[in-house]
Amino acid sequence: MDNARGARRRQVLGIGVAVIGSAIVKPARAQTKVSQAQAQYQDKPKNGQQCDGCAQFEAPSSCKLVDGKIAPQGWCMFFVKKPG
């Protein structure tokens, strides 16, 4: 009985190690951006919010989440005010 239990425990542990190991060696996937239409992007500010004040904006004209050229004075539904 103890041998069967120990074998089962080793089997479960082995599976866990294999799963964790495969997660570690897999290369990171590139993050897929959403389209400007999906983000409801517009090239003008909305309610005082604009892209250059957003944590997702990457100067001079891109975004971490939205595909395509992004105007610093633009806006989308993913706006998150920069900290500080």
C-alpha cells in the first residue's frame, strides 16, 4: 500500500515538474494589439484625457495596446492616467 501511494505521489510530482518546466522554457508570446476601431480610438482628446497622458502611450506615436500610429493628443477606451 505504501509503495503504491509513494509511486502515485512521485507520478503526480513528476507531472507537476514537467508542466512547470515546460512553462519556463517556452518563449514569451508577442502581445497582440487591438485595432484602433476595437479600442474606439480617436485622434482628438476626450473629457480632458489624451494619449500622451496615458500609461500605455509610447512616444512619439505608438501604444502598448492599440495598433497603428497614435496621435499624442488622441484618446481610446483603454486610457489609464500616468502615475505621478
